[in-house]
Amino acid sequence: MKKPDKNSLSDRILEYLRDTSKNLFNLSVDIVFNPEEIVGGLIQYRKRKKYYVSRDVSHLKHSPYFTVKKNEIYLNEKGRIKIIKSIIKDKKKDEKWDGKWWAIIFDIPEINRRERGFLRKELKWMKFRELQHSVWITPLSIEKELLALLKLWRKDFRGDIRFLRIEKIIKDDDLKKNFDVTYSRK
């Protein structure tokens, strides 16, 4: 399936939902939206003819990030994942570190090697570092984002995945240097 442009209506709506949705991390809540209202609010589309707006909304229905049910457009799991990953990507590396480490530990059986490889690739992308084969760590405070992603991915994984908040690691100077973080207690 064709990947949408960076300036596509799909990406603009995902960005809008990212900025306005209060229930993004509550996976039990469906996110439904009216694309005409959103399109009407986007400055670039206000001056466009109604035909083009209708055409764009029609294309939106074929986007991999949305599902149409009874003439309503819903954000689907793939769309939610894309939004959550964009939030993680925008986490400021230079934000003040609170001194806490976040870790994921997992035990995914060899038979599910592909899922384990996928998880490792995603953790690497999210700026986690491998402490041991099944222990990954980061200083970024991405608890709610990561928990939502894990719930969305959970159906694909067989095994045990746990998320930890670590108050203190003894001899963590190498980690601080690797992540380029400093923390001074008051």
C-alpha cells in the first residue's frame, strides 16, 4: 500500500488528532472524527474548492490509519501507533532528566523470534539501549506512550513483557555517558 505524503491529508489529520485527542492512550475509547470539520479548520484547505475537499476525504477513507464504519471515520490501531510513535520521537532529548530510568524486560520464546526482533528494533528506535539481551533501558519518561504501544502490540507477542521504573542504578556512569544525561539532586 502506498505510503502517504508528509503533507497528505492523512498526516495532517493524524497530527490534529495527536494535538487534540484526550483519549489517545485510553485504548478502550474509539476516536471518531468528522474529516470535513477538520479539513475546514486547516488553513491550506479553506481556500480549496469543495470538490477537492470531497475527493481528499474520499482518499482518506482508504488510508491505512483510518477505518470507516457506518459512514463515520475512526482512528484505527495502526493510526494510533503512528501518533504515539510521533509523540515519542518528539520527546526532547535535552529535557531535564528526573534521575529515573525506564526499562523493559522481556522473555519471548525462540519460536517467536520475529516478534522478539521486532520489539528490539522498536526499542532501539525509541532510544532504548540494550543492557542485556532482554533488558533495555532509557532515561526518557515515556511510560504512558510505551504502555499504550505494548497493549497495541501485545496481541502479536507470545511471552512476558514487563515495564519498570528504576529509582537508582548503582554504577550507572556508563549509562549516563551513553545517553548524555546528567542529574543533580537538590
